[in-house]
Amino acid sequence: MSEATLVEARSFDFVPETERHGNVRSQVQFWFMVNATLITLYTGGVGPLNGLGLSWTIVAVVLGSVAGTLFQAFHGAQGPRMGLPQMIQSRVQFGSRGAVLPLFAAVVTQFGFAIFYIQTGAQAIVDVSGASQFSLFQIMMGLGAMVVAIIGYGLVLKVEKLASYATLLNLVMLTLAALIYLPIGTMIANPQFALLPFLAQFGASAIYQLAIAPIVSDYTRYLPARTSGAAVSAAVFCGTMLSAVWLEILGSALSIASPGVDLIQAVHELGNSFGFGLGTATMIISACACLITAAITFYSGSVAVLSALEAFRPIRSTAMLRGITIAVGGLFVIFASLSLSSSILTAFSGFLSLLGYFLIPWTAVNLTDYYFVRNGKYSITDIMRPDGGIYGMWGMAGLVSYGLGFVAMIPFFSSPLYTGPIAEILGKADVSFIVGLVVATVSYVVLTRNHDFAGELVTVRAAPLNTLN
């Protein structure tokens, strides 16, 4: 895709060097916006909800975000090097058909989160306008997100860049309002600490960042192959860290200052207290941010769908096919958003958190293979073959490691739908991601120790498309 092309044709397929463009700075703005939605506020309220003071909540937010973002950001370097979206790269570790398991979790998670973005954006519009047509605004948000996603990467990047300036200014103003109108000094001076709430906040912040991992390369693959992998990972890290930590800390302060009040309502009231139309501006900017982020989930969800289908039957990537996939997924999201009541949405949120657990051992296996086992030496030609080529249809080392990592996590799960026995002992603090990452990583290293990588490398070098050129 050239920059002059209106509608992107690429989806799951390789992006040749002639179609690469962009720079690292634009990636910082893009990833900043991915977390710059009011939904992020709720993550920062986990510690205070369980009695943790603001100062220790800030420590937990920062440490948890760093831990989760490190794994998320390392995926960024894979995009320019491989020229492929994130989840199809899993064929190396899991096989072309074995990769359908994490692909399925990625599809449902991406389209599932879109429901919440549409709900939140529509509610922000209702709060500002005073209108009662919540359903109409949901439909408008969904259709708008579909249009942006169908046009594709180029438009998403440009819209995110423009929105980042308004969002940054808005956050600065909200922070000033918080410093003026909230008893920040008093809250900071109260060193209320308890280990279990601290662990709960740490885990929530880390998992919130890890949830982004399945989409990272979708948006770094268009960068020129010569782009420094370290620079790309740093851009992803800094962008998502800044918005996540900023909004989570603001959310934690509002949770303590306004207990029992919905955080979005609390932000609106804080902005109104400051004046200058800040409350109204915040809701409008929030609605725009939700629409754009919903478009991102539509985009990545459709890529994952086509990646899974292509493992069973060769598919030629076209703008029409990508557009139809996004439209079908988008209409499903709009219908679900209109159908689900607020009480059901709470249960659905728990369902999505369980799905997120499926992606944690995938992250471990994928990164371990890329950085330590195969060291980024892949045959793109074989990855794109439905039969998996040298990687096969079923990658047993990846599947077994994934399974072991997931099973090891179950006692540590802590979600609205299920809490494991060890999580109960820990006061429902969720540290399952640590267990999953460690077990899946160690298992994969052990299970691949006897693989003939030297023989595989001969085939990789001979492949028309590979990461060695």
C-alpha cells in the first residue's frame, strides 16, 4: 500500500519494502492514543477500591505498567523486521493451524473490547448533549469506527496523530484541575499500605498493558525494514506507558476523592469545576478517542480472522475482503452493544478478562522464540503457506508450552467469573500473568532444545522471503 492509496488492501499478508513508510515518532503518538481512553481510568481504581492509599497506588501502577509494557513493547520490533501482522507470526511456534487457538482468543478479545469503547463513547456524547438517544449514538460510533478501520492503517495513523495533540492538552488541563480541586497533598500524605491491594493494583496495571500485545506488529509492520527494532520498541513502550500511567493515576485520585461515584462522571464534574468548558471538551475528546480505538480493534480483529481462515484455505488479500470482514465484525459489535444491558456488560467484562489469560502464555512463547530461540531468523515464505511449510501445521513445542503456561495460571486467576484458590488466599490479587509468562517461557526453551535449527536455517536462507535479507 502506498501512502496515496485510499483504502488499504493488506490484511494478514506480507508488506513489501516498496509499501513501507512512516517513522518512529508517529508510533509514539499512535501508542499514546491506544490507552488514552477514559476506560483506562478504571484500571487505576483497583487499589483504592481495596483500601490502598494514593502514594502506594501510584507505585503499584508504575511498577505494574512497566512489567506489562516491557513484554508488549518487545513485539514492536517484530513488525518492521517481518512485515507481518502480529498474530500470524504465531505460525512459527504453533504451526499454521495450531495458531488458530491464540488467534481465536485475539479475535473475540478485540471485537469484545470494541463493545466497551462504543458504549463509553456513546455515553460521553449523551452526557454532553443531554440527549436520550443512546442507541443512536452507539450506532453512529460503530459505523464511524468501521469506516476508519476499512480505509485502514494510513487513516488510523493520521487520525491518531491529530487526536494525540488534543488529548495531551486535555490531560494537562485535567491534571491541573485535579491538583487544584482534589486534596492531592492529603491523599499522598496518607501512606495507607496493604500488600494484597498493592498486588491487585500491580497485576491489574500489568495485565492491562499485556492485553495490547496481540496487536502491536499490526501497526509497526509498515515501517521500513531498516528501522531500528530497539527504537520501535522504545516508541511503543513510551507511548503506551505515558497514557496508561497518567490516566490510571488520575483514576486512582478520583476514586479516593469521590468514592462510589462513576469515574467518567467524576472526570466530567472535575472538568466542569475547572471551567473553560473543560468537562464538555473532555467528553467530546473521550468520544473521539473511543471511536478511534474501536477502529483499531476492528482492524486487528479482522486481520486475526483472516489469518485464521487462511490456514485452512489460501486467501488472496484484497481491500474488498478486508472491508467485508470488518463490516461483518463491526455490525456484530453494534448489535451486541445495543443488546447487552449494563448488568450483562459486567459479566461480559469478566469473560473478556478470562480470554485475556489465553494470550499471556502466547506472548511468552512468541517472544521467547523471536529473541532467544530462533533469534528472529524466519522464512516469511513458509509462514504464509497454509500448510506451515517448515513450521508445519501443528507446532507441538509451542502448543505444549502454551498449555502448561495456561494451566499453571488457573489457580491464580482472579476475575468476576472465576477466582482460583491461590488468588483467594492472596485476597483476589491477580498475579497469574507472572506464572504464565515464566512457565510458558521455560517450557518452550526446554522443548525446543533438540530442534534442528541449523537445518532449518538452510531452508530459511533459501526462501524467497525471509528475515535475513
